[in-house]
Amino acid sequence: MSSEDGARGGAGGAAPEQLALIREAVQKARAPRAKPRTWRGAALAKELPVARVLVDKGVLHLDRYFDYAVPEELDAVAQPGVRVRVRFGAGGRNVREGRREGGTLIDGFLVERVAESDYAGPLAALAQVVSPEPVLSPELLGLARAVADRYAGSLADVLQLAVPPRHARAEAAGTAGPPPAPPAPEPGSWARYARGPEFLRALAAGRSPRAVWTALPGPDWAQEIGRAVQATLASGRGALVVVPAGRPAARVDEALRELLGEGQHALLTADAGQERRYREWLAVRRGAVRAVVGTRAAMFAPVRDLGLVVVWDDGDAAHSDDNAPFPHVREVLELRATRDRCAFLLGSWSCTVEAAQLVESGWAAPVVAGREQVRAVAPLVRTVGDGELARDEAARAARLPSLAWQVARDGLRDGPVLVQVPRRGYVPRTACAQCREPARCRHCAGPLEAREGAGPLVCGWCGREEAHWQCPECGSRRLRAQVVGARRTAEELGRAFPAVPVRTSGREHVLDTVPGTPALVVSTPGAEPVAEGGYAAALLLDGWAMLGRPDLRAGEEALRRWIGAAALVRNQGAGGTVVVVAEPTLRPVQALVRWDPVGHAVRELADRAELGFPPVSRMAAVSGAAQVLADFLGGVELPPDAEVLGPVPVPVVEPGRVRRVGAPPPGEAWERALIRVPPGSGAALAAALKSAQAARMARGGGEVVRIRVDPLDIG
């Protein structure tokens, strides 16, 4: 036995120090350990032992923070911004050892740590820190709160849209450091615009210009966005680009790869799987990339040192989220530009009324090309009106005018021809049969609609009847329904051009590109594929189907769809021709012929200001079952200057039919009221609606109403 063994112990027994260690270990083993998710008997964190948590309930009367105790074991990982799980709904009676217990386990976000709670009763403990990754920054939390307040929604609902679901494998993967900033770009095709080079120089210098950009037709828009992003990155700041769908996102993604190379930006779209999307989002949050391109959900991307936000084609309905509280990308990015004091760029081939309002108010400056430049790159636009259709034997026999046949035949000699056909399902509205002025209510200027069967016209907004309508423009009393069908279009084209392939692009199957060889491409609006070298011609059929929609934005939307298709056609010098089948005297048609979407938007804005229409006024749509809606409207404390229009019946959705966003459940009869307030009262209206909805839910008032602030479709 060595001397070392004798020193540790021997026949005389263990040393006193060793026995003390053994006794201490035995006592610890016998002591009950606190169990995770209850932490009964566990010591609390010594510093800042209270966590303020936003629970993921998504109901308005719980739209606040709740305090929880922080166990000492979770002290290191329970940091602001992490995901947590908590017990919720136990009440104050289930208390053991001074700690509230019971309730349902739900997810939440830890917002902050404080020393004391404002709540005097016992606190439940944090059940679990799901991940130590801080996904909710103070900047994102502030933005989400501002969006929730603007749209009368809950903070939890906004964060559902802003923070993607967690994926453990993506979270565990490492992230490289940020790449070096690229050099400032040359103006390139931005030189075609009067203020284009100046805008890029301001971005590269670290300034924050705001611009409404009317892009010239052609494929250069993606490269131009890429150069704006490069200029922002060159200044050491980040950039965010939001587009309406995956196809334009892929084009901007490709442009950025050509300009910046790999690893300089992230792509956030719904098409990516959960793991890839979360990995890309984490790379942005951790600062590994400074630029983001994505669809709607990317509007909340946590870009560090944000220097530029870009929204492309803000008139596309895909920019409005289908989930509560229904935020719109344009409005969210305006909030971000204001809060982060960064640059703002709203771009489109067309121009919305909201974009025109930003320029008129001075909030943003216009970036447009001169008329000579526009004429050099735009196609020739020709029109076919009602008078020509009535005299056209070919149009009566085959639903296509002779001019369209001739343009298609000439275009097929040099390349593909695009044929735009409106989707089915448009509901007709009425207009003067003589001058085509839309029929509007004398009380609220809403659209007049013809109900089923005989009877007077009825306003689609306030529900008032109009038995003796007369056109205020020409005095005529005759009406027409503004719809011409598009049936048999593909069949007629196939018969007329039997040797030419006919391709279709629509809801079921959308083509991204088509070759530059002769072919007929029949597409619904928004699904037009890009042709190699551009289309030789385009036929925009059944214009009344879009102009006649019962919607305030019908003319603006028709022009946006037409310009979106015509922008894919070769310029006039290369023989590019567009034929639009619509009345030539109408304002949207004239704007297309002149290629002047800005002028159309400015005139629309003036008309809406005179009539009190959005966006000059703020409006909210409130819908629900008749009695439920009546109870809600009777209890809400609206601003003094609010005007309630309606309620009016909402069309019943038949079981088995496709249900539009915001439509009532199949088979249920709902009503809708519109609430309109003048400028400056929008925040008060949203607060009043949110307060009334929260109070109703807190009382357990049964079925709640559906609220949508600034709805896209108001009739």
C-alpha cells in the first residue's frame, strides 16, 4: 500500500473532510428537486426576478403583458426576446407555497425583466424557455405594436405574422459574419429617370430619400431595384425589398446575385420550407446578411441598421395580408421608414391613388421619366370601342374584333402574342348606357347595384334605394351592366390559328417564362409569363369585365393590369402593339393609350377627395350576423365625425363554393357596415373599434364581428 493510499484512509476509517462531503451529497439527494414547468419550491432569480410575457392568445381583451416569476435555473437563458412557455388561465385560487399553479401551457415571448411586479398577488413561474435565441427585438416589438394599433388588432396576431415558426436544426446551425460592403453602383438604367442618379447617390451617401418611382416598361425594373439595394449596402446599412409574389421575388433575387454575388442577401418567400425560411430569417436577425428580398411576410424582417425599404407594385392585392389584423405592406413599410428614419422607395409600372397621395402630401418625391423616354420604350396602344364592335361582323361571330385578329396575325410572324382574359366571377355594376359614367348613390356616392329580380337600384354601401336615377353627366336614365364575357376565347384562337401553339397561364398553372418563338399565350391578369425578347403584341380583351367590377378601385385596377401586361411587349420601334377592347373615351383607357398612370392616379385622387373616398378618408368595414352587428354598432363609441354607411346584406356563400377572404361562413347570412372618418381621425376610429371588440369578448358576448381597417374591396 503506498503512502498516498494511507493518507486517504485505512483501517482507522475515512478522514473527517471526506465524511462531510458524503453527508452533504446524501442530503442533496434526499432533498426534493423543483420540477420544470411548475418549479415548485425553486428559488427565484436574484436580480430582476419578474418576467413580462406576451402570451400567444391573439384576443383583444388579453392584449397586454403578464408577469411571471423567473426561477433561478432559468435566469441565464430567460432574456428579453426569447420564446417561452407559461401556464395561463389558472385563476387566483390554485396557489401553493406562494406560487400560482395550474392552467394551460401556451407559448409566448419574454418582453422584459423587472425587479418587481405591478400585480400584488402570487405569480406563476416561467414553465420553460423554448430557446435562448432572442427573436423579438425592441425594434420589432415597437413596430408590431404600431401595426396592431393602426389596424385595431392584437399584438400577438401581428407577431404571428412577423416571427416565423421555430426550427431547431436551423437554429443550431452556425452563422457566418456579415460580408464586406459592396462598392457604390453606377446609375445604369436609372439614368433614364430625371431624379434616378440623384436617388442612388443619396442612398450611397447614407441619406434617406423617399420616392415614388414609376418604372418604365420592360425587364429592367429588377436590376434597378438591385442597384438601389447595392447603393444602400455601400453606405453600411441594410435594405428590405417586398414584392407581391414568388415570380417577381425570383427576378429581384437573380438581379442581386448578378450585382452583389452570393451571400449578400436573403430570400424570404412562402415557397421555401420551414427550415430554410427560418435559417434565412435567423441570418438576417444575427446580422449575417444586410439585404432581404421577399413576399408579404418579409415586411417585418429584422434587418439591422435598416437604410432602405422598397415595395414593388403596391396595388397588387397580395400585399394585403389575409390574416388578422390584415396589414398592408405599403402601410407597414411607411411605418418602418418613419420609425427607423430610413429611405423609402415605392415602385410600379402603374401608380396607385395612395402613391399619388404620398407625392401630393410632400412625404415622397416623384421619380419618373420624361415623355420622350416613355414614348421610346412603350408599345403602340390601339383601342376598340362599342361602336366598332357593333359594326364588326367578326366580333359578333367570334367575340374578337377584326383589329385584334389582324394585330395577332402580324405579331405571330415575329414572336409570341399575349392574350389577357379577365377571370370569371366578376360581379357587374351599373353605369350610364350613354356616357358610361358609373351609377352612384346620391347620399354617400357608393356604387348602385341591381338586385335580383325587378326593383329599384340599391346602394352597395349604405343600402339606400334609388328609384329615379338619372346620370348627372348626360341626363340619361338608361343603364347597362358593365360586363362582356370571355367564353370560348382559347377555342376561337385555336381555330383561327391552327398551326400556332396555344399556351395558357392562370390560377391552376402559371407559366414563368415562354420562348420567343411564335405562339399564343392566353393568360389571366397577373399570371402573364415573361417572353424572351418581349411579346410581339398583346390583346387585352373584355375590358368591361374589369372596368365594371363593383369596386371603388375598378378603374385603377384595370389600368394596373393592362399596363402590367403591356409592359411585357416590345417597344413601338420594334413593332410592339397592344389592342385594348374597351370604350376609348374612358379615363383608364386614355391613360393606357398615353401611358400616363401618374396622371390617372392624380385625377382619381382629386375625385376621391371631393367625394370623401379613401385614401383621403379612413374607412373600416365591420361585418357579422345582423343582430350581432347591430349590437356592436350600438355599443361602440365612435369619433364624433364618424359616418356609418349601411348595414347592407353580404352575398351568401353557397356550400362547396370558393370562399373569398373576409366572406361569411358558407350558408350564413351576414351584413356589412362601412364606417368613414375624415383625415386625422383614423387612429381614433381604430382605437374605438378595438376597445368595443375587446369589451365584447371580455363579457363573453358570444359571436364577435369581423373588423377590417382600410379594406381593399369596399364596393
